[in-house]
Amino acid sequence: MIDRRRLGWGPWVFVAMFAVILAANGIMMAFAFTSWTGLETLGAYDKGIAYNRTLEAARAQRALGWQVESEIVSTGGQGVRIEITLRDSQGAAVRPDRVRARLIRPTHSGHDTTVTLAKRAAGRYGADLVLPLRGQWDLLILAEHPGGVYQARRRVVIE
């Protein structure tokens, strides 16, 4: 004969086990929902399809042999001055049609800034702007020329 008093706790072990699993899943879901920064790649599918064109553009850009120097100087408060120097493979000044700088905040969305740089001298372009935050930024330099767009990327720290 089976003693029902000794087997009465058996079903409660299963209930407790599932309660622990549900609690752990709930905690993990709470961390996932509260820690997401909102950063994502826009148009990831289209960028994936255009990958071969991107590789070809990178090869063409390397063939140009341009040299890019960038300098970012604090002008007080949240203000900064961006200075870009563009030279070709022989060291001569490059004169693109338009030069833009895009500052991308790698850890927070909604703070990215794009500015068109004014010509300061032969091969030298610059602009003053105000950034919403200090810290690390990705500086993307876009120089439009008849053959396409030359791109250079730098990680900079704004103090």
C-alpha cells in the first residue's frame, strides 16, 4: 500500500521548479527591455544586398590613395571646431565638390549630427558646431568628387 503522506510533496517540487524558471525568465526579460539603447542598423537588408557594390567602392577609394588628416578642437562649452585636410597620393591638395562631416554617437541614438565643411584653404575644410554630448564619437568624413564619394572614418573623443 502507498503512503499518501510521503508522496504529497512530489507535485509541489514540479510546481516550484516551474516557478523558478518563470521567475528567471521574467528577470531576464526585464533586463532585456530596460537595457536596450535603441541602436539598430536602418535598412540592414538593403545594405546586405549592396555589399558587393560597397566592396568595389572601397577598392576604388583605395586606388585614389587620398590622405585624410582630421583635427577636432574644443571651442568652449559644447562647441567644437572640425578641421579636415585632404591630399592625393602625391601630397597635392584635393579639391572635392563638397565635404561633409558626420558625427555619430556610437552608444546613444538621436544625437548624430551632419555638417557641411567650408573651404578654408587648398585641400583644407572646416566648420564650427555645437555637440549635445561630450565623449566618444565616430567622425565620418564624406568628400564628394566626380568619381563618387570618398569616405574616411575616425573614432574621436570630445572632452
